[in-house]
Amino acid sequence: MNLSVFEVLALLSGLAGVVHLFAPDHWVPAAVLAWQRNWGLFKVLGFSIRLIFFHVGTAFVLFWLFQGLLLKTSPHNLMAVAVLMIAAGGIIRTLRFSRLSSVLRLGPSPSGWGIYSVIALIGPSESLIPILIKSHQMGVGYLLPVGTFAAGSVLSVFVLIRIGREIWDRPLLLPLGIQWANQRFSILPAAVSVIAGLAFLLKV
């Protein structure tokens, strides 16, 4: 089956959206919050959509603000820019992951601060920005990559939050999950997978 360039762009943007959410700094705090508040299926889905709307929306805003500079990136240098963005974003979020303790301290309180702290922790999606640059270079607009990236992200984070919401009921798994997520290199598998996918996409 021969795929068009546009179909490859849509497919790989969606896969990047799915895979990058596996980094624990993206989903563990949200899963803890869902577990604390005993959220059901629709609550988790609604929160997943809000989380990704912020995650993708802030990345698009950053791209829009700095597009004059970003769009000057040559196709030859785009992969290096993508790697630098993902590395910088991963380092920043990993260093900020200690904020998870503030989520745990809030407990099942109905206060909106727990929700705010989880949404703020995830920050903009740096993985989307190289895809937007590539989309501009291809002349296909931004709706396709943003839509498929967001759809893949919502699907991924919804499943991960829902699974985490269930497994934290096992007394030994919650502290183990938090300990693993706090390790500085726990983000690497997801970051490497996204970089590999972008390497293929940016050469299309």
C-alpha cells in the first residue's frame, strides 16, 4: 500500500502524539489525581481532553509567537532543532516533577488547585513544534498535524490515566510508580521513540 506524503504526515503525527505521552511526567500526576478523586470513565475522558488542549494549544501558541525565527530553519537542520527542543522540554519537566508532591498533599479535596497543578506541570508539547515547521515547509497547513497529534495524545493519555487510576489501588504500586517516575532517565524511552519517528517524518 502506497501512502501519500499527506497520509504519512497524518499517521506519524498521530503516532508521535500517542508515544510521547508514555513519558511518566506526562501521565503519572494525572493518574494520581484521578485515583485520589475516584474519577469515573467520563471524568477521566473530560480531564484528558482538557489536559491535551492545554498541552497542544500552548505549543501552537509558542510556534505562532516565534514562527518568524522557527520557519527560517532549513530542512537540513530541522532534526537537530527537534532533538534540542525535546531534550530541553524533557529536562525542564523532569526537574519540575517534584511538584507531584503538591498534588499528593492536596488529597481528594474538591479544590481546583490539584487540577491546575497537574495541567501546569505538563507544559507545552515541544514534540509538536518540529511537526508544524515541517507542515509549513510542505505547504499542507496546520490543521492536519495538530488534529492527528491531539487525537493520538488524547487517546494515549486517557488510557494511561485510566490504567493508573486502577493500579494505584494496589498499595505497593503507587510508591513504586512515583519512585520510577522521579528517576531522571525515565523519560528517555518515550523521548527516543518520538525522536526516531520525527527523524523519519522530517525526511519525508
